[in-house]
Amino acid sequence: MSEKELVTYTRKGRIVELRLNRPEKLNALSHELVAALGDAMYRFDVDADAWIAMLCGEGRAFCAGADVSSRIGSAAGRGVGRGSKVTVLLNEYENTKPVIAAVHGYACGAGFRFVLHSDLSVADTTAKFQLTEIARGLDASQLWAEMNLRGFGTFADDLAITGRACDAQEAYDRGVISRVVPAGKHIEAAHEMAEQVLGNPPLAVRAMVRTRRSRLRQLEAQTGAVRQERTLHLTNDFRESVAALKEKRKPVYTCT
């Protein structure tokens, strides 16, 4: 792991800012960044003086998804090794404190999932949301199911099957995000939202958050059982997708 702090932790009063800090890669998730985020989330969970967190990204993007070279293209990234997993973002912590996603630029793949897992969300007008799993030859069932949990219906079908991106306004209109704000105002807006939440009794807020996340855990277990027998990460099409992305060319799929 590099000496640079991959997730910065800054607390002002009761509000913690968790900032993904790999801007040169658009905060794409390496194994090290996922591990650092897990550590930061645990620190937030046990920090008695912290009651709410904002998750944001340094540089030009919130999170561009999994890093192709260090995660998607590796054995551990395909679930073969002991690589850390993104699914622990919110579900593995005891105190169920609320998290607000403050989004700008790309929120793709796992970055999109961070938004869906966060309890509230703000995006500025530069934000782009995309389920990149289909384009990479992977199973998008989990994200599709999480979108449907929020009642997205045919919109979830559209994004999951076509793999297209949507902008912040469409995401807001469809109920993906809580609020949309002008470019560059996402951090300020997230702070304002956090202050609104802090105006409520914290135990009541956490009870609501616990209920919401328990449904996410149930959903993850259900879709995990369905996905268990699928081996898309072992197909030639998956390998071709990764190779084409690295080589910046159009992929040629063979359905094998």
C-alpha cells in the first residue's frame, strides 16, 4: 500500500467527511482502496463523537468503479482469492449511523452501488451514473435488485441491460438520488443535509437506518443465492471485455 492516505477522515463537530483519495485513477477501486474504505468506515462506526458521515471523492469523480488492472483483471477481483469486497460498505457495522453520498463526476459500477447503499445522497450536475457490470461481462443482478428495492422498475431494467449512463437530473427524477444541485455544490449541500439530520434524536435516526439496511442485507442474501452458480467471471467474453478496455478497442464477443 502506498504511503498516501487512500481515504481521508475529517471530522467537524458531529459530521465526518470520508473522502476517496485516488484522484489520478478517478477513485477507481483497487484492493488497497477498498480496504482503506473499510477501515475508515469502522473508525466512523466506533467514533462516539461522530453521528453522521459524508462519502465523497477527491478530484474529478466520485468513484469510477473497479480498477481494471488491479481488481477486474485479477484473480482476487474475480472472487478467486482473498481480496476485500465492496459489499461491506454499510452492512458490517454495529451502530448504523447514517451516511450521505456526495457525488460529482462518475459514479460507475461499485461507485453507483455506494450511492445506492448510502442512506441519503446529493449529486451535482456533473454526475454520471452507470451500471458497468454488463459492459464488463459481469452479473449486474445485485445492483438491479437494489435499484428495484427503491421502486425503479423499468428504469432499473434499462440501465442494467443496456449499460447506458444517466445524468444527475434523470437520476433525481427517477428517485436514484435525494437531491441534485449545481456543479461544485455537492459537498455544501451534503453538509446542509447532514445538519438537518442532526436536528433529530440520533437513536431514532439510527433505528430508521437499521431498518433500511436490514432490507439491503436480506436482498443481498437472496440475489447472492441466485448468482452463486453463475461463473461469468470465468468466460471468454469477460476476458475479452477486460482486454478490449485495456487496449482501447472495440470488443469482439463470442458468447463463450
